[in-house]
Amino acid sequence: MSLINKPLVVEKFKSFHNYVKNNDGKIGTKQRGIDLNLNNACNLRCEHCFTNSSKGENVKETLPLEVVERVANEAHELGIFEWDLQGGELLSRPQILFDTLKVMKTERFYVYLTTNGWYMTDEIAQTLADLGVNRVSVSIDSMNPETHDKFRGRKGSWERAIKALEMVQKVGISPYLNITVGRYNAQSEDVKLLLDYSKQKKYTTLLNVATPGGMWAKMTEIMVNDEDKEYLINMRKKYKNILRNLWNPFDRDREGVLGCNTVNRLYITPAGDVLVCPYVHIKIGNVKEQSLAEISKKGFSIKHFSNYSAKCLAGEDKDFVTKFMSKEGTTIFNPALADDIFGPEDFVK
């Protein structure tokens, strides 16, 4: 569905644009999105999975539809304009996903699905388009099928991912090729070939930096360094189809940085817990018990999330990671509590 057919989304997006423009190109405390992990079951065993679905954690729990409906209504009232539905692998149980899209009233949001592509079919792609999905994001780790399949833990996953992007493009859904970059690959030939492929296919490329959480908990050596970040900035100039949530999408010079999106994009688990982002496993509330407005207020009361950071806190700020993301056993299903992690000096007075 084109945004032309979603005037409510256009209105909210304009409001976001005006806020950023009037705030010196920075995201500030303007909320933009919801990342909803609807169900954590997955058919792959990815080495870097930040939800630990590779270990089979909490695969049966799903956020009830009535809760999703209420949260969607509250999100709309707060001016939130985008939703990323993710897992796990949601297409392994497509009817749950379809029912969720119906109760969300997708005409109010720019909606996207993050998937590994394994279960995508032409029929499913068309159903997603009919239900108002604007974009489908598929992660690819290499243009070498064997490299991708090894990383994802299942033979044939590369071919399915490649075909999934082609299927959604055919039905008018925007195809996004997601690439995770870290110290191990940021400047590699693998990444360059992926960038070239995405450009050639007229896809959008979304870059995510590797973070030391989930399956890679405490592995700070995978984080990009300053040289890597400079390389990615150069790639941003070269490839006009590259995005990062950290970057300012309105800057025509492709230099502006919105800032870290913690709390601006809330992450909701199947248990209803709300984390400040998918990669920072710190809990600030639960949607079964509190309103989104209450939870957001709590999040922005913490200086690290209300103050501007030009770095991704989880993927680029080693001081933040060492101080606040190193609690033993922390996962999205066993998050650290904000009141336990932060002291009085970390809160806005």
C-alpha cells in the first residue's frame, strides 16, 4: 500500500520532519516507532541473534491481540508513525501475523516486516500487501550462499532470502536488504558486493551495527571502530540507497545524524515488556500494566536516552555497553530493570 493511501501516516511523518528540522536535525524526545517482537519462534540458528531465538527461548509466548490493538491505538495518539513487526520468524505462523495486522489498523502506520525470507511465497507477499504492509526487510550476510547459510545455520537460507526480496518487490512492497556490520566485516568485499547488489536491484539498504547482546553478549570485539564508522560514512555518500536509523534521512548532504533512537523506538517483547531498544535489554515498563505514554515518560527520564548521542549506544559506545549492558544473564526475556541499572545521577532532575 502506497503512503498516498495512508494520509494519517503522511501527517505524522510531516510532524516528525518538522520536529527534527526545528531541533537542529536531532531526534530529541520525539517518538517515531514501535519494534514489536510478536513471537520468538524461529526456523534458523543465526550466530548473532539478539533475541536468543537460536536457543529456542520463549518460543510459545505471543502478545495477545487485544493488547496489540490497545497499544496501536495509544501509539497513534502519541504520533508514532512506524511499526516493525519482527520475531523470531513471524512467517512461520503467518495467521498470527495477519490477525495482528488487522487489529493494528495499518492505515495509521508505515508498517514493515523483518523476516529471514524462508517462508515467503507469492501468495503471502500479496496478502501482506493487501493488509497494508509497506516494506519487507530481509537480512543477507554475504553474496556467497555458503557464507550466508553457515552464518544462518541452515542450507538454502541465502536462496530463500534473495527470492523473498524479489517476491515482495513484485507486489509493490518496498524491499529492504538489511546488512549487519561489525569490526569483522564492515570494510569487507562481502559488504561491498551486497551494497552493489542492492543498488542494482533498486532495493533500499538498511545498515545495522553489530551489538554485544543476545548470542553475542559481552563480545565487544565485534563492535565497529572509528575507522569502520568513517568507512560507512563514505559509503553513505557513494550509495544513495543506504539508510541507518541513526542518520538524518532529511539531510540532502547525507551528513546529518539524528542521534541514537533509544526510547524513540520502543521494543516490545512477546511478554509485553518494553525495552529502550531491541539491542539495549533494559526494561522501562510493560504494556500489559502501563500505558505507552507512562512508559515513554519513564524512558526519557533517563539522561542517557533523552540526551543526544551521535553514537548508537549499543553498537558504538563501549563506555555505555561496559557500564550498563554487562549484567550477567540479561536477555530480552530477562531484561535488566532500569531502576536497578541506573543511579540517581542518571535521571533527569
